[in-house]
Amino acid sequence: MRKVEILCASVLLLVASSSKGQNLVNDPSFEAITCGNSDRVELNANDYPWFAPNTGSSDIRCVNPRTGNQHGGFSVVGTKYEYLSSKLLDTLKASCRYRVEFYLKTEDPSFDAIDSIGIHFSKDSISESSSLNINALPQIATNAEEGINNFNYELFSDSFEASGGEAYLTIGNFNNPSNLYTEGNLGFNYYYVDDISLVLIDCDTITPPDTSVSDTTNPSDTTSNPTDSILNQINKVYIPNAFSPNNDGINDLLIVQGEGIKSYQINIFDRFGLNVFSSNNIKERFSGKYKGKKLTAGSYNYDIIVTYIDNTSETLIGNITLLR
């Protein structure tokens, strides 16, 4: 009786047709809560679909929408942090990649500028009893060396991989108060946000290998025989899109992980092309420092050359956000 080994391990690209292309943000242009005769409505924790996750009293504004009649608004003044939160139309799926886009502008006049606006996706609704900054790591974050200070709407976009189960988004400044760039003495800044979108790009789902052995004489006679089977090696590199080296014990290091790796080389560059980190040891972590000095918050480019134990290789190019 002749037996043939069957190898069925594969990586499939699955697309959830019901949600791919659909904007998962509820009320993306802030039209559901009307301003009435005022130029704004201050939000609280009980409002819907947008609400304030802390006591900072963010707003629905009717002053300068990009589209429609209204837009969101929030400020960061001293120890007062404002955020906008909303429940998504569907929970995010693990190992799926999503594209985020939103438009942002600074109210004129604003005399301070913050260096990063982020969006944090969480499984549960955030509820804080103070107006202090929310201690969370945003999956998406803008960056600017001297603060975001644009008086016209500017598009910001990025993508991230979901952990799975995220049901809420929160937008605002998650950085340390020291990253507030002052251009005047009034200590005031205010930002308009409009047209937020969250769209599924794709999902990478790994199908476990089928190690059954088939009898070609009798196709219906299949038995599991690991000694007669060859398991396919799953090759993968996991790269975070952000980290925050602020010594709070949470995401202080950039940790790259992988499966089936034989050799590895990573290089990280700042926006001027300076190589600020290089290593051929995947267990070596990037601390956000260069020659012992802290690097500024912002976006850093990387390239990773990896060879797997099956002697296949690939080069990965992308960017990570350093938050302070």
C-alpha cells in the first residue's frame, strides 16, 4: 500500500466582505448631536454617539466644519485634557489591519501647539473622573517636531493591526504634559477634527497544518500519522506601530518578535535619515535613545532583513511612532 504525505499548511488572506470598505466610525462627521442656536455643545459621559470620556468637556462645534454642518472640538490647556469618544459600529477582529483617516486643524488663534494627536482603540468604554490626561497608548498618532499648528484642515492617516475585540475609539492627546509647545503666554490651544474613518484593509488568518496521511489506493482511508508527515514552518515577524519610552513600565521598549527566524537585521532611522538604532539580535530592544540621549517624539522609519529557517528571506519596511 503506497502512502502519500499531504502538506496543507497555508496562510490565507481572508476578507470580511460585510465590513471591508465600510466606515466603522459611528457619526464620522459629528452630525448627530446638533448645536442648536449655539456654536457648540459641551459633551458629557452620557451623550451619544460621541461622548466625553473624562471631565474635560470636549465639544460638538458648528464653527468651521470640513464637511456637513458640524465637527468635533477639544483642547489641552495645562492639566485639562479633552477627548472625544465613540462606540464603533462593529468590534475589530484580531490580526486584521485597519486604515484610519481623520482631518485636523488648529483653531485660530491658538497660542500653544501639542506635538501629537492620537486615537486609542479599546475593548471597553473609557471613563475618567478627572480632566487629567488618559494613560493609554494610541494605536494611531500624529507627530510634529514643533507642534501641530495648521489653520487649514490637514489629512492624517495610518494603519494598525487590531488585537481583537476593540469596540471604542478615543481621540485626543495622550502624551506627557511636557510635550506642549508654547508660542505665547495665554496657554491655550484648541483643535477641530472632522471626517474620521476606520476601514478594514485585510486579515491574515493562519490555518493549522493538516498532517493526515492519505492512502492513494483507498482515498477514504485517512489516518493521522505525525511520523510520516512534514509540518510547514510558519514564518512571521511582529512589529508594533508605536511605543512610549517614558519609564512607566508600559511599552517602554520597542519589542520585535518573530517565528521561524534564522537571522535578522534591523535599522531604524530618524526623519533626516540618521541611523539611530541597528541590531542583528531580535532580543535586543530599542529604548528610544541614541548615544545615551533621548530621541524626540515622532515617526521613525525602519527596515528589517530577515531570513527564516527554511532559507526564505524578506525585507520589511515601515515606520513606528515614538511617544513621550
